[in-house]
Amino acid sequence: MNRHAGLSRRDFVRATAGLGAAVAAPAILGAQAKGTGKRFKIGLVGCGGRGNGAVADALEAARVLGFEVQVTAMADYFKDRAVRSGKRYDVPESRCFGGPKSYLDLLETDVQIVLIAAAPLFRPRQLAAAVRAGKHVFIEKPVAVDPPGCRQVIAAGEEALKKGLVITAGTEMRHDWSFRLTHQALAVEKALGKLYAGRVSFCIASMFSTRPINPKTADDLVRTWQNWVALSGDHLVEQHVHNIDVANWFCGRPPVSAVGFGQRARRCAGDMYDFFSVDFDYGDGLHIHSMCRQVNECWNWVGHDFVYEKGRSNGSDYPKPRQSPIPAGLPQGKASHHQEQIDTLYYVNRGQPHSEARDVAESTAAAVLGRISAYTGKQVFWDEMMVDPAKNPAVYNLTLKPTAEDFEKGTVEIPKENVVALAGTGF
């Protein structure tokens, strides 16, 4: 992933007070760097590394914009984790909520902006509830783990626009200025002509648990959510969605179909694959090859390579558009994960309806499309998964178990560890 210099959102352990001085920024909407008196209350749902990193980035974004951001509520499946995170930001324990329905308690408070960073399984339900409550939202990627979840996010995004709300997403490269400028030049202005083909990759070393988890309870699953397909979507969805999102963005549409394969060769925890290879057909002869792997001692590459009629690009190396897509007065953050929060506050402050829900849901759905193809060995089509429930009901209605509702109702059935999908045997 191409990023500006700066800490990853995973580096959340850095104390908020220790964050560096804000990036020098131009005046925005009449605001000066010394402060505007504007104040926004934010709440966090999902108090792990990503969630705490998003809070730190929101505080940094406020300094860049000259606003004040106050963290006023925390929610997490585990109450003790919400309380620990709350102590970092002087949130009283009475406003630190725990349990599978803790997000509902947070939504009853006076928070204006909700940062959603719980496990992907829970995000569609939490986003829909936040929109119903009239809250602005930043939601981490991916936003779902199955087709119904993706469609729920799209519906929530449409409702948010009707209510005049803001939804931004953790697809970092859509907030990165080099990518945005390159996209404008190549995808909008066609500086290099027609896009012929491309490849995207998230090949890295092994991540997450390396030993069997032997889960006994729902709590065990939530603590190790990265290892379970039902909670994370598999690493093709949970991590490679970044690069698939760039492919959708530069192609200008989601894929028509996917044909993929993959398998489990090294893992001994959870039920995910170790690697995937997927051919995404975007129609009109345009194919993007996607590959991702999590195995040690192998060649690694995380990035993009697009071949055009007049040249090629990695998605961020051609920042020479005739017209800039960057909104006037928007400051540039020092890293894309900071920019996500700058953009969030920018749109909220303007009172301008803005939703990235469809884009991030479609990129998540494209990754799910590839996973279903790899798991089944079949060609899977976008319209049968996302558009027409009658074409292939098994795909359209495919719902991973346990569901978010199962966790809330206490009806979770523990999946079998080291039992994975086998291509050619159906769904």
C-alpha cells in the first residue's frame, strides 16, 4: 500500500498527547489554525487497535482543521476494553459500554460522529443503527463479510444521504492525494488513454494466531476475530479489499464476474485460506488479476499495476490532472489514515451530505465475490450476488454463520477449527 510517511493506524499505542504537531494547513471555511470554537463529540465502537488509532487520527484532524474534538463515549464487545480506552481520553466509566449490544447504548448518547471499528461481521448492523439514530459515521473497511451485509451497507448509505448525514470509509487510498490526483488524470481525464488490464496484490508474511485457538465460547471468537471467516470475511476481504477497491475505482465500476482459487497450506488456527488468486472480469475485455497471500519466507508485494493504451501506472504516480479533484480549502494530512478523519470533519462541518458507503460496500462485495468463487470453484457473477435475487438465490442470500444477530441473541454456534471450504463441493 502506498502511504505518506507517518504511523500506521495500527500504531495506536502512541499516547494522544504525544502526537506530533498538526500539519500546517490553509484556512478552511474561515477557520484559523489557532482554533474556531467549533466542537464535535465523537464516540468509538470497537476499542481495538484500529479503533483507538482512528480516535487518535480524529484528534489530529481536529488540530489540523482548528476544531475541537471531544471523545465522549466508548463501546466494545468487552466492557473492560471500552473502559481502558475511555481512560485514555477521560471518558467516564458510565459512558463506556460493553456487550454485543453496546453500540446501541452509545448511540443513545449525544455523540455526533461515530467511529465504527468493530469486527467486520458487526459493521452493517452497527452502521444501519447509527444512521437511524441520525449520527455521522466513519466506518472501517471491509464493511461486511457476505452479500446481504454489503447490500445492507448500501441501503444505509442511501438513507444517510436522505438525512443529510456523512459517511466516510477506511479505504485509505481514496483519501490519499497522490491516488486521487492520479485517478483524476487517468480515470477521468484519460491522460494515458484506455485502461487495458491490471493486477493488484496483497502478498505479505503470516499474520494473526499461529497456534490452534480451540474456541469454546462466543467471546473466544470475538477475541480472535481475524482468524474466522464469519467475523473477518477471510484475508482476501479483510485486507486485500484495499487493493480491490483501487481496482474498482480506476475501472469505474465493480466487476462483472470472478473466477478464483485458493487454499489453506500453513495455518493451524481458525478457518481461513492462506492464499487466493482471482481473475476479475470488468467487462469490455478488461480483466484485473488479484492475488493475496499470508505465508512466511515468500516474495511479498502490496500494490497495483495498471496497463493503459499509452503507458502504465501504480495508481499514485501520475498526479498531473488538468483539474484537481481535491475540494477547495481541504487541508492535506501527513498520512492517508489521518486524511480519512480530516475528510470526515470537513464534510460534517460543512453540513454537506456525503456518503462513501456504496463505494466501500461494492469493493467489499467484489472481494466477497472472489472468495465465493475460490471456495466453490465456480464463476460467480455480480448481478446474481448483488442485483437479482432470482438468478442464483444460493449466492444472493449467502449468509455466514454465526451472524451478528446470533451474538446479540446468544445463539452462536462455534465453527469447527481447521475445517475449510473445498472447491468443487458446492457452497
